[in-house]
Amino acid sequence: MFNRIAVLTAIAALALAGTSLAGNGNGPDKSSSSITLVVLSDGAAIASASSAPSYGDEVTFDVSTTATDHPYVNLKCFQNGSLVGEAWEGFFDGALGDRTLTLWSPQWSGGAADCTATLSKRTKHGWQELASTSFSVSA
């Protein structure tokens, strides 16, 4: 699944309970955004809220934002402080990809990792973070 990531680099991972809210930083506009991990099993969401992702699992995210119609999620995973995977995925109709990420990469051959997912929007000044959450992936 991660082979399709010429644009995306590698993985995603997140341990299930973390939603962050943030304004968009544009003055009186009170937009809000959130991102929540969803661990998948055979393409379906796992019902248990205590289900944390493991190496090799597929994940997606529930995202919500009033700041943009074209939100992106950037995932970064680290082992012992070294980046072992990164992926970008558009979470809007018409974006490339299927919003599903597999927790592995050529640089990540196994083991636990610490990951952060950031919900962002593109601006004329670069990427603006709307919400983020951090999670652990088990071995």
C-alpha cells in the first residue's frame, strides 16, 4: 500500500484517543479543527476505542475543519528520535489516494514507533497546522 507513495513517503501511526482543537490563526475567524485516529481491520474500523495500532496495521483518520475545504494529514513516525516514515494524504473529495495508510516503510522494518499526525491546510505562506495528535505504535 505504501508503494503508491511517490508523493507520500512512508507511514502513519497513531494510538487512538487524541483530538486537538485549534483556531486557524486568522483573527476573529473562530474555525475549529480536529483529527482522530481510526485503526482498521480488513478495511473496517475496529469498534474498540482502546485498540491501539501495531506495526503493519492500516489506519485512517476522522478529520473535521472549518478552516479549509482541502485538508491534508501529515504523518511522521520516529524510532529512537530518527524519522522512519512520513506520509501526506489529502482528506477531501478529489484528493489522490484512499485515505488509508499502512504502518510500515522501507526504513521501518519493525518495532514500536512514536508518531504524530498533523491536520494542515496550504496557504500562500506554506503549510498551516490546524490540529495535531501524537500516538504510539506497538511492535
